[in-house]
Amino acid sequence: MPDVLDIALLTSWIDRTAAVLEREKAYLTELDAPIGDSDHGMNMARGFAAANAKLGATPPGDVGALFKTVGMALISTVGGAAGPLYGTLFVQAGVKSAGKASLDLAGWRDCLAAGLAGIVQRGKAEPGDKTMVDALTPAVAALDGGGLSAALAASAEAAEQGMKATIPLVARKGRASYLGERSAGHQDPGATSSWMLLKALAETAA
């Protein structure tokens, strides 16, 4: 089990995430269809494929550069609201980890917390609004010590609980908010892709 997230492991994480999103793009689009633009799966798969290709073409020299490369690739290739939001997550994580060769658990928590803060600032969403914030907020809170692999697994599990908790919510942000009460009963696609991202990290580290 690794005790740090180094560039090789983080690169493998993005590769795994790209594969997961390619495999699950139809499912994410199915979730998006009733409450969004029916494009979340396709957009996310395209964005992470582009990020993966960028990392392969220009291997980053440090963790901050890796996250920034991923963030900029997502901003330029993912359509809709997801591109700027996921891009912000990675760019802010990159700012937090600039010049670092690896991240310990506390370092990763700082990166994810910075990314979440950037999303909240950009999207003006808070927990309970039926967005990716509902998955990411408990995921950050779950990174509270113990071994790295166990903490990452706990974080992914917390994201999954947060994702499932979006089902009964009435959306207050994003495209789904236009539906009002009709948005209840649907799982938020952004919270779902956030869970997939963190689950892929836990699996890579394990």
C-alpha cells in the first residue's frame, strides 16, 4: 500500500478515471437526461480522455503541474457546466500542490478541499443543492487520518453516500433547478461522476 500519492500513481488514477468514464458514459447520460442536457457522460468521457492524452504527451514534473494539466484539458474539452467546475477542482488542487513531488494524506486533503472551495465559489452551490458538492463535501470530511489507502476508501464511500442522498432532493442550482419539484427522485449526475473519480483514486491506491 502506498503511503504517498506520487506522479506515477496520480497519472494512473487519471488513466483509470478515463477508462471508467468511457465505460459509464451511457449511465451518466441516462442520469442526466431527465434533469439536464443528456450530455454529461459524453462530456466527461471526452474530457478525461483528453487529459489522459495530455499527460502522456507531456509528462508533468510535479504534482501541481499534473493537476493543472488535467484541469486545463477539462476546461477546454468538457462542455456544459461540468468543464469549468471539474477544471476548477483540478486547477485549485494544482495551486495547492505546486512544486510537490508527492502528496501524503494531509496534502491530498488540502488539495481536494481547495478544489471543492473553488467549485463552491464558482458554482455558488452548497450541500443540499443537489450538485457535485453533495458528494465532494463528505468526501473531504472523511479524509481525517489513518492510512492513506483506508482514508481514500472512506472518502469514496462518503462520496457515494452523498451521491445517493441527492436522489430525494429538489435541485436549487444548475439546469436541474429549472424543473423545481420534478427534479426530486433523480440522482445527480455531477455527484455521480465525482464519486466515480474518487472511487477510481481509492482503487488505484489499493
